[in-house]
Amino acid sequence: MGYIYFVRHGQTVWNVENKICGATDIALTELGHEQAMETGKKILEEGIQADEILYSPLSRAKDTALHISEITGIPAKEEIRLKEQNFGKYESTPRNGEEFKEAKKQFLNRYGNGESMLHLAQRIYNLLDELATSDKTYILVAHNGIARMVHSYFHEMTNDEFAAYGVKNCAVVRYEFER
């Protein structure tokens, strides 16, 4: 059985302000950079072995991945499919807004001019299907919306569980592929 690790990017200004980042390119805070470097050290300390880091093209994930790569020596490469979901009209609005909370449970909803959960699932599931056939171990560095989708690939979830799922900034989560 193969496996992957998922790491959410470090803290951003919009995380602090409780705003939805989505596909908007928001930079890491100073704490976010520190979290990324600490995560690299944690990966070394825990003896996590990986062949490659794949990261979202958005700067908050890219910078996190490059900090981890620099500390661990694991090569890093951009993977466009790891870009955060476009939440359309909800980007920059409060993360805990009631309307958004309900909208996340509607998997065909494109949030006005964004991307539906089904479209997101297609690109993330296709990526994970490819990684499942590889002999390599990967660290994926991306976003909370991507974390939800990755988790749903490996675990059965209700719509409510899916909408509520999240990971903390720079959390490291391990998933195993069944072959």
C-alpha cells in the first residue's frame, strides 16, 4: 500500500480576518512562514520520507512547500490541480457565514461565478488516482477546501461532515491508498 501526506499552507492575513481565501492569491503572514519552517522540521523529526512535494500554484501554498523543501531536501513541484476551489461570490466573505455554510453542502453550486464541488472532486480525485498508481510517496501542500476533498477520497462522509471538515494551518495528515 502506498500513501501520501497532506499539508495545509501556513497562516494568511485572511485566515486571521476569518475570510474565505478560495482561489484569491493571499500571501502568508510572518507566522505563516514560521509555521511552514516548523512543519519542515517536524517532517524531519518524525522521519517522514517522501519522494516529492506537489503544491498549489497559489503563493500561500507555494511558499509553504518551498520552506518545507528547503528544510527537508525533498524536491518540490507545482501541481495546478491542487489550486484551491474558486468560491466565486463568497471569496473574501466571512468563513462562518450562514449562507456560505449552507452553499458548501450543495455540490452542484458554482457560487455565482466559481467552481462546483463536483468539478473540484473531478480534478482532485483524478490526481489522487494517478498518485495511487505511483511507487513514489508525495507530500501535497494545498488548502482547506482541497483538504476536504482529499479526506473524502479516503473516507466516507455525509454532506454535512464534508462541509464541516477542515485542518489547521500546517497540519500534516497521512493517507493510505488501498491497492
